[in-house]
Amino acid sequence: MSTLPSLSSAPATAPDLSAKFSAQRSTTALKTSVGEPTRLNVVVVGHVDHGKSTLIGRLLFDTDSIPQGKAEAIQKACAAEGMEFEYAFLMDALLEEQEQNITIDTTRIPFRTAARDYAIIDAPGHTEFLKNMVTGAASAAAAFVLIDAREGIREQSRRHAFLLGLLGVPQFVVLINKMDVAGYSEARYREIVSTYSAFLQQLGLAAQHFIPISAKHGDNIAHRSAQMPWFTGPTVVEALDAFEDTQTLAAKPLRFFVQDVYRFDERRIIAGRVESGSLRVGDKVVFTPGGRTSTVKTIERWSAPKRDTAEVGESVGFTLAEQIFVERGAIAAHETDTPFEDRQFRARIFWMSKNPLAPGRAYRLRLATQDVPCEVLSIERVIDATSLDEVARPAAELTVQRHEVAEITLRARQAIAFDDRRHFSVTGRFALIEGRLSAGGGIVLPGSYHRRAAGGPAPVENLFWAEGKVTPQRRAARNGHSGRVVWFTGFSASGKSTLAVELERQLFNAGRQVYLLDGDNLRHGLCAGLGFSAADRTENIRRAAEAAKLFADAGIICLAAFISPLRSDRDRARSLLAPGQFLEVHVATPLEICRQRDPKGLYARADRGEIKEFTGVTAPYEPPENPELVLHPELESVESCVTRLLELLVETDDSAYNI
Ligand code: GDP
């Protein structure tokens, strides 16, 4: 680690800016940029003090990536404070400069060689590295692993290699640093190469090169070292330029991570980032999980001229030709190659939290922009990431301790979308979040899941996580939404049941707790014996409302479909529930259209006088004055009405969970 000297009026002691940097960096880590140039992302890992920052500073310096005069200014400031100049300061200085400009993603340090542009992913420790990798904030295409020639291989040298393998960083080079303090000894270099190669081999990995360097003195960085004539391999810059450009992401199938859905009047703009492939106006896209499809109508950019395509790395928005419900977390793909989706799968994880991972514990699983509660069902195997030995622990105490690796079975509360890590590394990795911290990261093990047919029912099982008093908050925490009543009112044949049935199906498939309380069905049981007199109708609605309230209290989204013609009856139903828990939906199909539809022949019978007090014929209907939503199924498709209902449920959820 290094401390940047002050460049202004030199204080007596150099301020430690590193804490400030890491705090600021983490807040901007997920910031995306529009039209960002494509660069090869490289991560530098290694044991603490083996020279990561020095190497980065040296690379910046030797490739002339430091602004004119900056290096000299830092050298002078060091001299003034009687401090030894460190190349690491150059990295800090560059980061400090970037932070003046908040639009730049400060997790990446840009530089270029004669051959191409690069970004070094600044990952001071493996927690940051893992977090960056699994959140997709910065996915490395290549890595440098640093090993101090004098100290040799340490735990993190091994652990980081394990992580590179686990996370699928496709290519890496091992740099044996501080060769100056190891007397530029070929024997020492060979000894480390031989031991470390054997370790990598056990992981099924192979370094592209081993390079003996001195980051401090510049040996074999941009220039071949005169001190080590015995080494005939590439310099660090040559090795960098030889990394394969994995911008082949452009040639891969489309993966678009939905970050948000913005509503402007009737338009909905689906905002996110093209992670692979490309998106064009007219493309049919599938949103996973769930499998809803629609066609891209327009591609929207905030600060760039309109174009009909969006390429890898671009953050854009798009609108759809048909209105469907899309929310943050969905992954858009083309029909020909969609991600998998499942609730349960096996995973290989790396654990970082000091609280051990144990069966039955609940975490949040973060993959791409998805963030879903999940539970550890079982732990199959625990491995020591530095020795690669299986950890023997009695079955009853099977937990995963900090820095251990394990194979576990996870079950998420709702289906999540993911890919086979061998084909799509970013969507094949996930983070496990404990509270607000990344507690672990991992990959989904191939073959441990099923591809669920789009739109098919998701299994719903009871999960027993919470102990103690079951409060509405606990129910909401388990269900991922609060209990509510959606009360559909409107004429007979207005479409209340059709909409409620479809809404119930979609909510159920998305793993929500939902129950449809249908007027006709209730009259067979709870309300049997009640007729259609004004008094009986009011009693019928009173019982229905009380039943709906019980469901909402139980944490369920209760869909109640009742003609409920009287305002006073509906208002009483509303008064049973807490503010915001009762959502009145007026299905406002005009009477003439309901009469024409007349699927059960009821209007005809009422006209003939066979049904007394039939709403709209011989009994009044009082439309709601302030309903939460008015729907016109005669003008809009069922899918579009259901989309609006789902959006209403998202907007009105006060439980801090999106439905
Ligand atoms: P990090 O924790 O991996 O980022 O390590 P730093 O880059 O902060 O380096 C740790 C210490 O090792 C610093 O005092 C550096 O000056 C020193 N160092 C780094 N590279 C070399 C090198 O090639 N030779 C020598 N002698 N010292 C080095």
C-alpha cells in the first residue's frame, strides 16, 4: 500500500488518501457510462505488498499515460517531504484526478500502449475484485498475478489464482516482482515458476507467461532488462499486447441487463446495458426470467444522435412495440439464445464473510442486475483454496468458513436468469450478499439446473427462515412483497375475472403469493344463502372484503373481482385496510359493450325480467371517484392491462421490496 504525498502546501505528514479513494470508488462502482470506448480490461492481483500499485504506477509512467508534469510534481513533493518517491503514487494521483470528474468510472484506470487501449481494474483486495467481477461493474478479460520474488508464494497468490479460475478470467500472466532484491537470480525465478505452475496445474489453469520483473526499477516492464539477460520471454507491455481481445463479446448472442424501466406518459423506456451481442430496432426480444417477448420499437440515447442499433458496452434505453411488464433484473436476449432460468441450482462459491455460511441461512443472490433472496439448502463439499485439500468437518457442523471454497445447493425465492459460465462469464457468476456486504461469490455449476419453459409455472415451496413473531414486515421479507387487495369493480362481463385470472397467473409464475377471490365462487360457500336484494348484496361485499383483508394480512396479494356497484360498499372495504393496501381498479368497459358480450346470457335474462335488480339494467352502478387505476379492456389488450396492474403493484409496495 502507498500514501500519496500532498501536492499543495505540504503538510508535516502525508495525508492517507487511500481510505477516501476506496470509499468514493465503491459508490461509483456501478455507474455506467454512455458510449464508453472499448478497452481491454485487465486486473492486477497478488498478495498484499507484492507490488500491485507499484506495477500499475510504473505501467502508467512507462506508457506516458500520466498527464504532463504530474510525475515530476509528485517527485518534487516527495523530495520536499523527505519521502521516497513511489510509483504507486502515480496511480493514486491519476485516481484523484478522475474523481474530480464524476462521470468517469473510477474503478478503471485507463492507459494505452502503442497497440491499443486498456483499463486496469483497480481491485485493491480480492473482495473488491470479486465484487467488481460478479456485479459486472468491471469484468476482466485478462489478469496479472504478482508474486514477490523474495517472499515467494503466499496465501493470496494461491487464492487469487483460484478466483481467476473460478470466475473464468480467460488469460493471465504471472509476474515475479522485486527481482532486484532477489539479486536478479534466475534460480530463484525458476524455483517460483516451478512451484506455482504445479499449483496452477492442480486448478486446471496455465499461465500464458511467467515474467521476472522489477516494478520499482522498470526491469522487463516496457523495456527489456539488462540485469536479466537469461530471460528471453516478453516484457509486461508485450505480454499485455499479446492478450487476446475478448471483444468477441460483440459476436456473442445478445445479453441486455435491464437496470430500470422509466415511464414517460404511456411510453416505457427499458434502460440498461448491452453486455454482449447487439440490439436493433425490429428485433424480437425475450425477457428472462419469465419469458415475455416483444419487439424493439425504438432505441433511445440520452446524449447521442439517434441510431437504430446498440452495441456491446453501450448503456441505452429501448421501447417495445407491444406493452409487456418488464422490471429491473430481467435479461433481454434474442429468441434463438436465451439464458437459463431456475430457482434452485448447485454452485461453487468462494466465501469471504467472517460469519460462516451454513445450511438454512438466508442471503441475497446478486447476478447481473438481479437481486433475489435465497437460501442455502445444503453444503456438499468444502475445499481449502490455498492447499486445494478437501476440508474434513463433521456433517453436523458443515459450514463454510472465511476464505474457503465450497460446493453448495442454493434456492432463490424466485426464478433467476443465468448462463453457463463457460459461454457467458458475467451471467455465469453471482455474489452472495449478507446484509449490505458481499459475503461470497461464485458460479452456477453446469448441469445442476433445468431450463424452465418460458412462462411455465415456477414451483412454490414453503421456506421457513424467520423465527419469532411473524410481523407484516417479516411476511413481506419472505415473500418479497407486501400483502395487498386489488379490488376489481365494473359491470358484469366487463372483463374483471379475465384480468384477475391473468394477473394471478403472472404473479404466481413470478413467485409471488397471490390468491384470486372470485365473486361467483364465494357465493357457493362463505356467501351461500345470500340473495341479490340490496341488503344481501351489501352483506356479500362486506364478507368478501373481510375475507380479502385476511388474505392481505397473511401477506398475500388478494385479487378480488366483484361487480360491487355501490361506492359505500367499496369504501367500507377500503376502510378495513391500511392506507395503500387497497387498490381499487375500475374495469370501465361501457355497458353497451358488456351487453353485447353477455357471455352468460345474463343481460338478456335481466331484460326479460328473469333476473331482478341486475346492475346496469334494473340496479344502479356507481363508478369509483378516485380509483387507483382505470382500465379499458375494450381498447387495450389483456397483456397491456396486466402490465399496468403489475406496475401499480410495484409502485405501491411500501415494503421496500419490489413485487
Ligand atoms: P501492493 O500492496 O501490492 O499494491 O504493493 P505496493 O505496490 O504498494 O508495494 C509494496 C512495497 O513494495 C512498496 O514499498 C514498494 O516500493 C515495494 N516494491 C514494489 N515493487 C518493487 C520492486 O520491484 N522492487 C523493490 N525493491 N521494491 C518494490
